[in-house]
Amino acid sequence: MAKKQKRNNRGIITVGGNLTLPGQKGPNVIVLTQPKRFGIDIADYMTAIRAAENVDYSRRYKLYDLYADILMDTHLTCVIEKRKNAVLCSDIEFRRNGKPDDAVNEQIRSPWFNRLVGDIIDAKFWGFSLCQFYREGEWVDYDLIPRKHVDPVRRIILRHQTDIVGLPWENYSDLLFIGSPDDLGLLAKAAPWVIYKRNTTGDWSQFSELFGMPIQEYVYNSDDEQSRQRAIEDAANIGSLAQFFHDEDTKLNFIEAGNKTGSADVYERLCERCNNEISKLVLGNTLTTESSENGTQALGTVHKKVEDKVAEADKRYLLDVLNYDMADIFARMGIDTSGGSFCFPEKKEIDPTAKVNILTQIARQFDLPVSDDYLYEEFGIEKPADYDRLKREREEERKRNEAAAKRLQQQQQQKPEEEEIEEEEEEPEPEPEPDPEPKRKNSFRDRLARFFGKAPSGGGAVLDW
């Protein structure tokens, strides 16, 4: 109930239709009109651009209706969301004296701040964003003023989108203007490509319907009306193919292109070209969204670096708005941001395998302790309920294993010493070597005996003579 009373207070810009909502005390400040969608061509685009760039009376409602229409394109929506998510998925933190401020960071983690980040990035696509801030109890909230009802050049709020005059901004408090008054946004550059692609896709669909499906031909006698009626009934019962009824004297000729396959390639290549131009406009590259025949890993890496630079520029743009443009708004909302600043804390992305190797080296080589809670949180492992008991049991088991290993080492060291002592005790004494025999005297007789040998016995030698 307090929220509704706050919205109805003087100075709050209320938005709605011609009928007031239940519980609303006064009429709406802004009366919305349904946007015009579909059936838009290049002529409508040029008319909207000229009306928006009118020097004296700039009227942008036609242009913003066209923006709402082209955002129905899937490729354009995809690349815009991809660029915004690069900022939305990054952690933002407020620090004072190099330390996080919990009071301000609590507001940052609330849903309103996430919406604000998206609307700040949208200012680059739409040209500007105008927000009105207010308090909702202990939380801050804001409303995005419909862009069709804002004239950023003359700084007025329009009750109806077709109005020429309106209420000055100074009548309302806590307004934050983001962007440039004369900027029409990136969607003004993307609109022609979406329109060309949409029209080409329609022609491609007609081409497929005409040449991709057979045509039912029914020939009847011109004088027999019953034959014609039977042919019509038969065609209605067969299906939804194209139908041609003619008498025998009538003939239908299709003047086809020389190469129907080549004609289909023309439509496909034009649609692909439009998508590539949209990707280059929003992301600065093409290979991070679609594959290419000439694309390589090295070329894809270069395109990814370009996309990262675009994301970095968006982050700096966001920080400039938060640290400078919103400083007074935060102060009026009761959030003290003096002496501090918003930032994107750098988070190092390391492969899990490399992280395990680093932690192992820290523990073994540097002998530095690592917290168990950090390991569970870093690797996403659930901590057991009986963690303390398991930790104590493993510590006791480790001590027992270390003691057993120490005893075994001592036993292995004592065993070689005992074996050496036993070998020294059991070693037998060496036997004394026999004395060498005394050398004989080499007399003259002995030398003669060795020379002539032993004389034969038994009667002596028998002589021949």
C-alpha cells in the first residue's frame, strides 16, 4: 500500500492508458499508445528518420515504433542480448579505500540495479534512457520513462506521443538522463538491414511456395459445367497445393529463371549478408555468432578479441555513469558513495587441472597451508556432514602410518649394522702358508744327469759290430 501511495505522490511520473487503474487518485502523466508493428518498409524508415532529426520539433515516436518492430528479428535480438550479457554477467562491486562496502553492495545485488545496468546499455541502442528514482522502504527503485514521450533536445515530457509541447523536466525530481540528446542509437543503423532481410525472406517464401511444390492442374470441357465443379471438389479434398483450373482452350505458362537453384542462393546470400552487417554493427565481428567457409581458429580468436574490446568499452561506459552521473542520485536516495567508486573486480580464470597443479606445488614445494573450505568451494564439492569426525580419523590414520614407516626405517637401518658385526666375529683365521722347500744345489753331476738321462740297465747295450 505504501508503494501505491508513493507512486501517486506529486512529482512521480505515472504511466498508463486512458483509463485509470483501481486505487489511482489522478490521471496518468503519460498516456500510452499501442506501437505500430509490421508492414514497415524503407519509405517508413526514411520518414521516421526525417521526423526525428527535425531541428525545431523533433518527433521520435515513429522511429521508436520502428525500433520496437525490428526488435522482433531473432538475429538482432540475439546479438544485442549477447552484448548486454557480457556486462550483466560480470560482477560489479563498490569499494571504499580499496575495500568492499557492504552497505552499498547490498543495493547492487538487488534486482533494481540489474535492470538499471540493462537500461544503461540500452541507451547505446535507443540513443538515450531517462530514469526516475525513488525509495521503497529501505530499497531503491526506479521507473524507465517511455522514450516515445521524451524529447531529449528540449528536455520535456510529452503526455501523448504526438504532442509538440510538454512539461519540463524540472517539474520532476530525481531524474537521470543517460546518453546524448541528438543520438538516435545503433538501432537506426540496424533498421535498414532488418527491413531488407524481412522483405527478402518474404520473397524467398513465395519462391519456395511457387517452385518448391507441384501445382494441381485440372482440365475440363468448356461446355461441361458439371466437370468443372467436380474438378473443384476434387482439388479441395486433395490438399493445399496451388490449383489451376482451365478449359481445353486455355494455357498457363510459367516464365522461370534460368537457374532456380541459383535464384534461391540469391535470397540466401542476401539474408546472410544482412545478418553479417548486423553482427558487425553490434558485436564488431561475425565469426563469434555464425560459422564461415573461410573461418579458421586463428581468425575466430581475432574476432573474439574484438568482441572483448567492445565489452570492455561498455563496462567503462557503465562505470562512468555510476561513478559520475549517478553520484547525486545516490546521495538523495541515502546511499553514501563518497570516497569510493564502482568497479569490476578482476577474476582470473584458470583451468581446473592447472589449478590443481598450482595448489599441489604450493603445498609441497612452498609448504604453505591451504584451507579445506577453500578447496570445497573452489572445486564445487559438497562438504560432508560429519566432516570433523572424518578429518580426525584421517589425521589419526596418517599419524599411525607415519609412525609405522618410521619404525620400519629404523629396523632397516639396524639390520645392516648387525650383519656387519656377525661377519667380523665368524671370519676364520687364515691358514699359515707352508714353508718353501730348500733349493737344491745345482752341482755339476746333477746337470750332467739331466742332460744324458738315465742309463739303461740289464746287460748293457747290444752293439752291431
